Amino acid sequence: MGKSAVNIVRPTDEAEPATYPMPRAAGCPFDPPPALTAPEAQQGMRKVRLWDGRWVWLVTKYSDVRALFADQRVSHDTRHPSYPHESPGFKARAMQGQSFVNMDSPEHQRLRRMVTAPFASRRVESMRPQIQESVDGLIDDMLAGPKPADLVEAFALPVPSLIICLLLGVPVEKQSFFQETARIIISTGSPPDVVNTAQGALLDYLEGLVVEKMKHPGADLLSDVAVKHVATGGITAREAAISGRLLLVGGHETTANMIALGTLALLQNPEQLAVLRDTDDPKLLASTVEEMLRYLSIAHIAPRRFALEDIEMDGVTIRAGDGLALSLDAANRSPEEFPDPQRLDLRRDARKHVAFGFGPHQCLGQPLARVELQIVYGTLYRRIPTLRLAIEPDQVDFKDEGIIYGVHSLPVTW
């Protein structure tokens, strides 16, 4: 590698770089910050300043984002000093326990293969009846309960939480513990000591569960890892717990926000909601999910990387050790790939979006997320056709403090 120390990109004849992340425009909660989607921003990469004062390359152009995600000259090693962390808490989290998604190959591939099978498309498709039953049951409970209801608490969060707990073999009654822990460790505002305490408690719990499953395995992912890889010495119980943390937190937080924020977006686009409410066409439901993933891009703080060696791209030289912020929301609103990108169009072919990333580190759980969202978007508005906000749109409390964008709550009635 070219350099082992932190390499801060310093502007020469440029103006002082903007601070990243940038704020969204008032009254445009579904759109990325204007500084990411302005025509000049889509022309190439530029330097921005992060929380710790370092300058990194902000990459917004669709083709550049995809190219760098797949480039083997780019590293995702969160323990390396050149890695541009999202916050002090995220840096502390990486030092406490690094999951495979934050490693480079060959370790990344080796550890990822241990948990791939349950998320394969064929396996996930076989879970449709179980997911549908869970969705219908939660809608039944919401309809039988008081009005208005908080869609986040009553539906959006329980759907993926229940499914990922069942898939991993984690007790469903521990959902509130997982949800609170996830809230803390994905928030960029959480202090390092708070992150370490919350994550430590979660890892201790999962490690104990892995040890228990070596003695009494079930038909679930953690049992599979415990028997095949921990008991045989391939990885430690702690390493298995770190992978479990990644899947548990990622498996419910992202999909939950897609359900709640997606519902709000559809309520604010009634002509698109009408298209969805009146169909049972699986192809349209599938295209709806892809367009919603593109349009919302809930991973609104850019995934981070750093260059292992010099890279020439778009007329600039990314030096070895330079940090990179690969903006998913800007790439998914790029006119380079998506005509009229600011418009929500459920009939659009949006399959080439990068909401799940791209390349070897793209989201492992995307088949499960797609099926969950297809079932939710195809069921909720059909079963509650009069669903509407119980507050004014400008009263909705949006999440700006974490790496995942969404709403804290969504009061609805019908």
C-alpha cells in the first residue's frame, strides 16, 4: 500500500471545502441535499470536510460511485488510520469489533460465505407465506387498536424485526433491546462511551447465545454458524456475535425506515399510491420496490472507503490514503442514469440503483429486504385504502442524526 498514515486531502487553489454531510432543503424531506444533486455536483468529485477536520473526496456521479465500489484499489478496512469514520461513535464501534462487511478480501469473502445461505433468493422466496402472515397479523392488530396509530411502532419496525429474529434464531421477546441498541449504535450523535456500552451489551448477549446454540442448535442462522464454524474452530463465538450484530441491526433498521418513510412518500404522491393500491401485479410490485429504494436512498450518509493506491478518475488523482465518501443518494438521483430523477415513478425501471451499494460489499440482505417490501407495499394500502396522515406533513419528525434516514414516528389514521 502507498501510505499507512492518515492522508488528509488539502485543497490548494480551491475555496474552503463544504462540511459533509450537508443539510436537506426545508420542505423537501425526500430529496437529498441540493448540494449533492445540483448540476455542477453531478459533474465529478470534490473535496469536503468531515467531523474530525479531514478532507475527503465526495463522489456523487453515478458511474463514479459504481466504479469505486467495485475497485480493488479501494479499501473498506475500518481499523486502518486512513479510514474516514462517520463520527467518533462509529470509530469507537469499529475498534470494539469489526464485522466482515468492514474488512477487505480474502477475510471479507471467507466470513461472508458463512452467513450467505439464509439470504439466498430461493431461500427468501420460500419465506413469503411466513412474511405475509406476519404482515397481515400486524395490520389486524393495528386495525383493532386505537386511532390514530404510530405506523413506526405498530407496523414498520415490528415487521422486519420479527423476521430477522426468526431467521437468526434470536428470541422475539428481545426485540425492544435490539431496537434500542441499534438506535444508539447507528446514530452519529452517540458518544463513543455510550456506543461501546450499548454494543458491548449486545455482543455479550449474542456471544452467549452462540455458545448456547452449540449445545442446543436449532434451524436458524446462528445455530448454523455455531455448529459449522465456531465449534470447529473456524471463528470464535465473539466473531460470530459480531456478524450476528451486523445482520440483526441491518436487518431491521433499514427495512423499517423504508416502510415508514415510503408510506409517507406515497401519501404525499397520491397518484402513485393509487397505482399501487389498485394492483396485484407482481412485476409492478417489484418495480415499485426498486423505485422506492432509488427515490428514498435511506442510507443518506455516504458509505466510506479509502484508496490503497493512486487512482485517476474524472480528471483528478485520488492519492493512496485519500478518504472517499460514496454518495448513494446523489448517485440514485443522477440524470446520468435516471431521467427526471427527482420524480417518483413506480413504473420506472430503477433496477440499476445503488441503494444496496455495489460490488463485493453490497448488502447481503437485499433479497430479504426486497421480499419484505414487496409484501408490505402490496398489502398495507390495499387492506387500509383510506390510510392517511393524522398530523400535518410539516409536523413529521424526521431522522437526521443517524446514517439511516427515516421518521421517528408516523401518526396515521383511516
